[in-house]
Amino acid sequence: MDRFDNLTDKEKERLAEFVREAIYLSEEENAAIEHQIPMTQELFEQCVDHCIQINAYFRMTCLLSEYPQFTDEYVRKIEEETADFELPKEAEVDIEESLQRFYAKVRAKYGENAI
């Protein structure tokens, strides 16, 4: 237990992420991540989706970097799925109010001359 207590917060989070991966990801997904079996587009997308679900962003980033050929196809599919999606437009008043709240928070934290 002493070893765990000596870890930095970042190291503790990475360890927790590793445990979530080991528990949540399937044997096949873990085998592909560990290069025991070939990574396929389908496995890649499953791994990335599951990493998002369990907040395993370090692993997700590693996958995206390690497999650019799969990443490109994954991004293309997401873009295709979201092509017709439109975000609601905020009224100018809402945008200005949000901006003023943001400025107030920055000034409260960093002083009046921050912005």
C-alpha cells in the first residue's frame, strides 16, 4: 500500500485507467492492443469506443497514434454520421452573457487586470 501512496496523482490515474482497461476490454481487444493478434479496423473501433466509455483517454490516444490508417477511417465514419447534425444556434444575448460570466471568473481568479 505504501507504494500506491507514493505515486503521483497522474500515476494513480494511469493505474486506475489500466485496471479499467483490463476489466472492461474483451480478451480479444486486449490481445490486439498487446500485439498478440493483428489489429483490424473493427477491433480498433471497438477499442476506441470502449476507451471512451471507460475514460481511458491515455490508451485511446495511444491507439489513435499507433494506427493512423484505422484512425483515418474511423474519423471518416464519424464525419459521415454527423454530417447532417446541426447544433442549435445560441442567441447573441446568451453568447454575451456566457462571455461575461467567463470574464468574471477569470478576473476573480487572476485579478481585475487579467482581461
